[in-house]
Amino acid sequence: MRIVYFLILLILLVAVAVFAVQNNETVTLHFFYRSASSSLPLLIAVVYLLGMISGWTVVGFLRRSVRGLTDRRRD
């Protein structure tokens, strides 16, 4: 089963690498009268990492909330 997981990961990494090579163009972002230029693969990677961080934060908050509610019911 580890080989299957490794092959899936390898296929995913190859697909990401092909995407990054074929779409390596500069994009400009505008936000509140400011602008920044970056390559598209870098922008996608940063947005993905920010999404992971915010997802971990939300999951952690929900776990603490549920744990707090279950602890109160036991008392």
C-alpha cells in the first residue's frame, strides 16, 4: 500500500512541476491601491500555504471549542 501512496504522490508532484513550468508567467495583484508582481506558480504556492495555515487554525479552534463543551457537560 505504501507503494501506491508513493506513486500517487509522485504523479501529483510531476503534475505540479509540469504546471509550474508551463505557466511560468508574471501576474500582477492589486489590493488597496497597491500592486505586486509575482510568478503564477509562486502565487499559487503562497495562497495554498496560507489556506493550510488558516485551515489548521480553524480546526484547532473547533477542537478546543468542542473539547471545552464536552468538559463542561462532564462537570
